[in-house]
Amino acid sequence: MRHCPRSRSRNASRVCTDGRRTDGRKIERSYTIRHIPGAAFVAHIAVIQDELGHHSDATLSYRGVHVSISSSDLGGYVAEHDIELARRIESAASAHSAR
């Protein structure tokens, strides 16, 4: 998993090589996956969130899942636990054949 650089600038936006996007305050990624497999992927994300004690927003649509990870820690900037959650979700995406 490649590290996506963090930014403390409000106007900065970066696209990581694995498709994640960050503006320094949240990490986002949209995955292409069909609806029923997507629901299983969202359930897997919920398990990971509980394991880490850190929760994100996950939106299920007919052809995809969108994940947004943010934290009120560090004044709302991306923190290490946000990056760890993103890494774990990315690993789960591979297991569910989400692109």
C-alpha cells in the first residue's frame, strides 16, 4: 500500500496513486462494485472500523461504494489512525474485487 501524503493546507487536494483523494482534512475513495457485493464490502468496512475503534462514512450505491474518512483529532486534520483505516479498507476492497 502506498502512503498518500498529508497536507495541512485547506486548499490542497492530492490524488494518491491508489485512487484515494485527500484535502488534508479527510481521505476519500470511490470504488466500483456491484450493489450486493458492495453491501458485503460495506459490512466488512464496519467490522474493520469496530476493530480500530475509528469510524468513517461509507455510502452504498447501485454500482459503487464511496468512503470518506475524517477525524476531529488534530484540529480536524488527517491523523495516523485515518491512514491506517484507509489502508485496511483498501485491503478489504481487494478481497471484494472492488476497483
